[in-house]
Amino acid sequence: MSKSLNSIYAFNYDSKEEFLHGVIAISARKALEKEKINSLEKLSDYSEKEIMQLHGFGKNTMVKLKNYMKENQVCFKEV
């Protein structure tokens, strides 16, 4: 049974969803994807306020995202 589940997973795998996987919730990741933000470099072109306006972003998600960005030495655009 596990063999077929692995096959299904491999078939449905989408590398675009890899960005921030395990860092923030899928609704927030999809909001970023909709805005074509798929890298930390692109994310750094936005202010924290701009990202907070997207669907799926709240205080907890922003804390997780900012911590991840700090670990990777990236920050939001200053307004």
C-alpha cells in the first residue's frame, strides 16, 4: 500500500509549492504565489504592511515569516 501512496505523492508533487513549505500555512503561501512571490528576494521587494494585506496573513504568520527571513538574512522593504 505504501508503494502506491508514494507514487501518488510523486505524481502530485508541485515544486512551486516548495517555497516556504513548513514555514507558513498553505493559504498564506497561495496568496504569495498569486502575487508571483516565489523567493525571498522577491519577498524583500515588499513592505511588511503590503504582505499583511494579503489573504491568509495575520500576526502569527507574520512572526513566522519574519523569523524565517531573519534566519536567511533577508528583510522587508522599508517604507
